[in-house]
Amino acid sequence: MTEHDSAVQAAVQGELRLLRPEVRSSPELLGELLHPDFREFGASGVCWTRESIIKALIEDEDPGPRPAVVSRMEGVRLAPGLVHLTFDTELDGRRAHRSSLWRLTEDGWRMYFHQGTLFSAE
């Protein structure tokens, strides 16, 4: 990580929680981590809102027994209350570069924006 401060650590912890199957299948836990104005440009090409991604995740009949493998996680505090994370994930041979913005709210750190872009190992 480029900055080892509590803001970056909080965002990293939130990001890793969001990748856990038990969190991805719980609307309550997802709601604790996603900002009310959340948006995502998914690796699938879909533009997600907070409501649509929560619905899709909890309706997924097979959230998988394990979280994606995370590598190259880096974080930087852009401003007070704003952290940018970048990292890669791999799950079942599918790799994606990922970027997230985390904002500090009255309820704690919440993901405000996320983007995933597929890539191959070659």
C-alpha cells in the first residue's frame, strides 16, 4: 500500500468483506458496505446501482464457496474521507483489474464507486 493509514486500512477491510460469500448473500451486510449513491461499471459491461447489485447478488443461486483471490491491492487516500483502491481478482480462471472509491459517511466507510475490467494472463 502506498499509504498505511487508518482510512486506507478501513477501505481495504471493507473491500475484502465485500468479496466474502456470506456478505455477498446478505442484503443487510451489503447495505452496510455500499454507499446509498453507489454505482458500478461491471466487468460484464453492466452499469449497476446499489439496489440492482444487491438484488443480483442475493438472487445468485451459487455465490461460490470461496471468495476471489485478490492480488496487488494498493490504496491511497485522495482527500479526507476518500480512498481509492486498485487490485486484481481471479475466480475460476476469470481475472479482472478492479478500482474502487470508498467514502467516509456517518455510518462508516462505504464503497461509492467500483469498476472491473477483465484481462487475460497473457
